Amino acid sequence: MSVLSALRHPIVAAPMAGGPSTPDLVSAVSAAGGLGFLAAGMIDTGRLVADIAAVRARTDRPFGVNVFLPGDGRVDEAAVSAYARRLAPQAEQFGVTLGDPVGGDDAYPEKLAALLADPVPVVSFAFGLPDRAAVTALRERGTEVWATVTRPDAATAAADLGVDAVIVQGTEAGGHRGGQPDDDDYALLPLLRLAVGCGRPLVAAGGIADGPALAAALAAGAVAAQVGTAFLRCPEAGSSPLHRAAVASVAPTALTRAYTGKRARGVVNDFLRTHDGQAPVGYPQVLHLTRPLLAAARRDGDASVANLWAGQAHPLARDVPAAELVAELSTAARVALTEAVERAGRWG
């Protein structure tokens, strides 16, 4: 039996790197009958191993780990240097020096080796598709492999690799675009309908923060929804007070490369408005460049500068325990589907 078919509720907690996806949140979602996901991105392998152990100590239910795939390393160094000069005066105002815009692979080989040595129920990949060897090796150890896509052709390519499920991420989603390249603009419902033919179970991601939205994704062909922003205000999440306040607001969101060099959706603030047009393509170089500045902004509680990742439906997020949110989303989706059938019945 697949992990998805064994869930009591069709809800996957999106892996949110940078702090929100704590072992407490992951285990709470899994224990409630959904599927919690750890974020392996932007942490070292030792921290990942510790987080996996912490989840296992809290629940015996299945959970997943999301891994960032490394890019090809190519970047316009002159453009990144120009961006550094642009940001330097702002960093000085916060009393920090910008970071070194280095590349890197986010310790991908080491993290994959750790996941092969001590398998978890599900491993998902973002920022591209894994190679066939990684898919085969993980599946041979009993791990399901999921791939994140943002384009219809990528769903087909993922299926051809033999993955067990495809996460279909619409442009409404908060945080980084999970596909490669990151310049797609498919909304979730059209992308779902175009990806159905890939022949793999689809997990819908993007703008799903209440029961009716979950119902819509299920009706459009998904077997479950990957929900991120709706969990950011849960007490188990590692979201900062600054981030929680932004999610609770009604402020608009936008996609931008200003913070990391890779398109990501967050609440619009002064930093995003000021620098978006000049931000180069360059992940993880820009991420490393801006890290000290963004950390200083969070330290000072400055929401005009800090990155505040959130999906378009963020005003629907509520401050409730994760287990309660899982149950409420599932129940409300069933009600919405029943009501939709009743309305359709009136058409004769």
C-alpha cells in the first residue's frame, strides 16, 4: 500500500525550509492522519539526521523529507556583484556585511547518502528532477520518491523516471518555485488538468488553505493537497513572530528573486518593491549574499526588509493546532464536495 493511499486525510504538510517545518509540526500532521514533511534544504546533514530522529521519537506514522537538487552552477557573476553593490548600503544600515555569494550543492550527495543509509517513508525533490539512479536507489530501500513540478512536460518526465507521485505546484504557492527553470506561470488548476495524463498520483500545491480549495484540487484530479502557508500560524511551526504577523495580514504577495536569486512568493514589502527589478538569476549565490542582511532584519523585527514567504491565500491561515487544522480541512472539503454535487444536481 502506498503512503498516499494509507492517509486518513488527503493532506500533506509542505516542507518549508528556513525554520517553519519543525519536527513538532511534522509529527503532529502525521499523527493526525496527514503526512508531515521535513525540509532538508539549507541545513547541514547532521541537523537533518537529528530532525529525522526527533520525528521518529514523536510518532510512528509515515513522514517525508524534501531535498533541494543542486543547480548547474552557472551564474552571471557580474550581475551578482552589481546586486551586492546595490544592497551594501542597506546592509551597513543594519550593521552587517553582506555574505560571500558562493555557489554550492546544499550538501546534496551527503544528504542523499544519509537517506539511503537510514531510509524514510518518502523523499521528495525540488528545484528539478532527480536522476534515475537516485530514484532507483531510494525505491530499492523502500522509500517512495516524489518529484515537484511546475510545468506539464515536467510531470511527464517525472513519471518516466519512475517516481511514485508528482507534486504539482501552481504559481499561487508560497516560497520558492519547485521546478527548474523557475520562470513558469501555471496556476494550479490548469496545471493539474494538464498533468493528469502523466499516469502518476498527483499532489496539488498552491493556494490551498481551506476545505473548499482542497475540494477543488481533489475534483481536478489530485489525490491529496500539499499545504504550506496554512500551517505557518500553527503553534508547532517554527515561524517567527514577524512571519506570523505577515501571514495574518491581508497584504498582497508577489514572486521575486530579490532575496535568493530564485523566484519565490512572499508578502510584498519595501525590500521586494525596491530590489525585485534588479535582482539577478543566481541561486544559491544571492541567498548567501543576502543572508546576513535578512537575519539582521528578523533580529530587529523589521518587516519592511525580511523575507516573508506566503502563498496567495495566506489571509485564510489561522492560529490553531496542526492536528485540528488537518481535521478541519478534511471535513470542510467533504462538505464542499457534497454541496457541489447537490448544486450540480439542480442542473437536471
